Amino acid sequence: MAQKPSIPKGTRDFNPGEVLKRNFIIQTISRQFERFGFQPIETPAMENMETLMGKYGAEGDRLIFKILNSGDFLKKIDRESLEQKDIVQITPLLSEKALRYDLTVPFARYVVMHQNEIDFPFKRYQIQPVWRADRPQRGRFREFYQCDADVVGAKGLVQELEFIQLYDRVFTDLGLPGVVIKVNHRKILSGIAEVIGAAQRLTDFTVALDKLDKIGPEKVRQEMIEKGISEGAVQRASALFELSGSTEAQLNILREFLSESPVGMQGISELELLISQTEALGMTGATCQIDITLARGLNYYTGAIFEVSAPPEVPMGSIGGGGRYDDLTGIFGLRDVSGVGISFGLDRIYLVMEELGLFPVALNQTVEVFCLNFGEQESRAALKLVMHLRDTGIPADLYPDPVKVAKQFKYADKRGFPYVILIGADELREDQFTVKDMKTGQQQTYAMEDWQTFAAQLNA
RNA sequence: GUGGUUGUAGCUCAGUUGGUUAGAGCGCUGGAUUGUGGUUCCAGAGGUCGCCGGUUCGAGCCCGGUCUUCCACCCCA
């Protein structure tokens, strides 16, 4: 009995039209990555459990897909640990591999393992799927693609500057308007926490602050207090909740607020430099603005942080993010390697572009010339012509069976082929071929030896 | 992980207070002078109503479970 086929929750099939559009995005991104000097690498879908666990916080560990060991793994587990039902204790015995959760941690592992072959500073890009055991929602999948570019072994602020330019160029090439690149600096956040006396609760503070534009100042205050930040501290921070105005004005207020915090002041001067340099360089489409509420959950960031929001008319959350992490490879034993990186969320960019109708229409027309099949003799002549066209670089195809002409035309129409070639008994006899323009319906006959004339017209 | 939501033909959906052989549009297949598609006309195929169990004389409809979809949290691309 046939079973009804299905695929796991949060995963998708991609049909030909979708793949062409996804490839368009991937090609646009990777072209710019290469133009900016990044080199491609790939890493395995699965990593050792220890490589991933503990890198994304307690919440992240829960979302890592674990791979069940092969063989009689239950034999190794004693009755006692089974009966205790302690997941944390038993998991390492059941599973020693997991699907990668992002591309940054595998990259850090890669850098450490290949440190002797790598010429630093190393600029790499990587476009591969990642997996998260999240609950699927719109723009949220359990299998999705990240497009990452990172530099390791470079401390200068010029890298951050380059990443803002890279974001700008990619979104310009994609034709996605209204993209805003929000920047902040982890040291500013540390400084604020320090000044208000909540340095111990930096993560709780930033996570709550990050929600400001979503839930409003009142709820943010509430959440901070619930997380154990003192009312006095929250009160002091409140002054920053309504921070607005020009970049200049915001920085001035921050400078005053953080004057007692050397760390905070350092963050301000870096951010200020970044913004002014970006303005000096100019952008081709996107805009760049300071957002001190931008926090980004991943706690390995230590310097500038970026986040790219979808255009306001499409509710989608962020379509990219990144930042500087001073010690990502430290946990794998390689100290003092500073890194900066950004990521593009392919699947969300796809949804945004689809919603706004921004994909070039020409993408789905793969085959340009389609030859009908009138029988054995005729199709042999047709195939010869098709091969000539293919060798000229024109995508051409031949219907495989000599079925009814109406059926072949119907097929050509549905596939959207712009030109149909007929070589029937008449054409074969006269050594000719007839071309039908499917849009206008007009037909023209060429001598077989003049096929290059036809090919030249297509390319014109 | 918490709370809610959805599931009927390939697709989009109807289906009255539980009551005979479950419908529509689109799509699909075939036909309307065997070398002409996208428009028209005619005919046809296609469903164990997500799955498992329960209530009932009787369940697409009620109840429980499960999977799936989408949404809000959490978190994030």
C-alpha cells in the first residue's frame, strides 16, 4: 500500500522556478563576496557535538539538531543513568554529532584546524544550509541557508567599514530598496550597563533593550526589573530609551552619558569613526544608521554589531546581521585572533523579494528555442540544428517523442519557450526550418544552411 | 519549550442543527477536418474528508490523542 509522502516540519522542496530565483540571490551575493576579496570554503553538515554545544547559550543548545549514534549505543548506557532520565547526562552517550547551527562556529573550528595553511588575514565566504530545531513560522525554517563572509586576523576598523559597503552593494545588485543597516557597538552597551550599575546583568539588559521598538519602553523597564536589574539602574537607563534625532545628536548624548566609562567612550569613538567614514565613502542604495537598542543575542560579539532589517512594508524581522568578535577561536585554543563577519539570510531575502515582486522576469525562461518532433527522419535533422544552437550558447531543446503537434505546442507554451522550430516533411524535403515566434504567432522559414543568421538574430 | 490555529480532488475552497451514491472553479486526460499553443465548446478520470481511537442506529461535521500548517511568545536568519 502506497504511503502518503511528506517531508519533516520546517523543511521545503524547491521547484525549478524557486531554485532559479534562489540561485539569482546566491550568485549576486557570491559575486560581491568575491569582488571584495573573500574566498569560498565549505564545511560538513554535521559537526562533533562538543564543537557546537555551549556556543549559542542555553537557548541555542536546545535548538541544535542532534544525530543519533549508529549501532548498539544503548549497550553503553548503564541502568542508573537511564532511570535518572537526565537528558544532559545521557545525551553525550546517545549522540556525538549534530547538524551545524550556523556557519560562524564551524568557521572558527576550521580556522583553528587549518591555522598552519591559512594566510592571515583570512577572508572567507560560505553559503550553506544550517539547521535549527525551532518552531517554524513565516520566514522561520528548520533548514535554511546562510551566506556568511568573515575576516579573521585583522583588527582594523576598515574591515567593519568594508562590510557596510558589502551589504550596500549586494542589496543594490538585488534591486532591494529601502534597506537599512543598523549599527551599534557592544562596548557602548557594556558602558551603559556599567554606568547604571548593571554590569553583572549585561546580557539580560541588552536582550530587554533589544525589544524596545517592538514592545515599548514601559515593557522594557518591566522586563529589566523582572530579570533582576535594580529599579535605580533601570531609571538611569530610561534616559536613553527615547534617544532619537541625528547621528550627531545621539552620539553627543551618549558621550555625556558614558563620560565616566572608558569602555563606553571607546565604543563611541569607534562607532563615530565608522559612521563618518561610511558617509565619506558613500553608499549606492542602502542607508546606515545608529541604533543603540540593537543588541544581537549571540554573546560572542565584542565590537561593532550590524543588523539589516527588511523594508518596512514587509514584516520579516532581520534579513542579515553580524559584528566583531575578538575571541571566537579562543575556545578552540587559538588566542588573539580577532574576527568580523556578516551574514545574509537567503530565505528571508527571497520572501521579501517575492512579496515585492523584485525578481527579474527573465529568470524562468531557460530554454530559448524548442524544436518539435515530427518523426524519426525529421527529428534527426532537428537534433542537428539544436546541437548547432547549443554550441553557439543558445539553450535549445527537442521534444523527445513524435506525438501530436498540438500537444507539443501546448507543452512549449506552458514551459514559456519564446521560439518554436518546426521541421516536418516539407521542411526536410526543402532542407529548411520554420521558426514560430510564440508571442506574435508569426512564422518565418530559413534555409538550413542559414541557421547562423537565425542564431545571430536571437543574440541581438 | 508555552499558548492558540489549520487539515475535504493535483491546486484554491464549498459542505446547512450529525442523516442516502461528498460538490464547485481552476488544472489534468480525450475529442471538435491526423502540421500550430495561449481564447471557446463537449466528454471523462480523480477523494478510505490528515491519521488513530471513541460517542451514536448513523460522523466530513461531536469528543480524545497524534501528525501537519499558520500565528503569538521564547529566540532568531
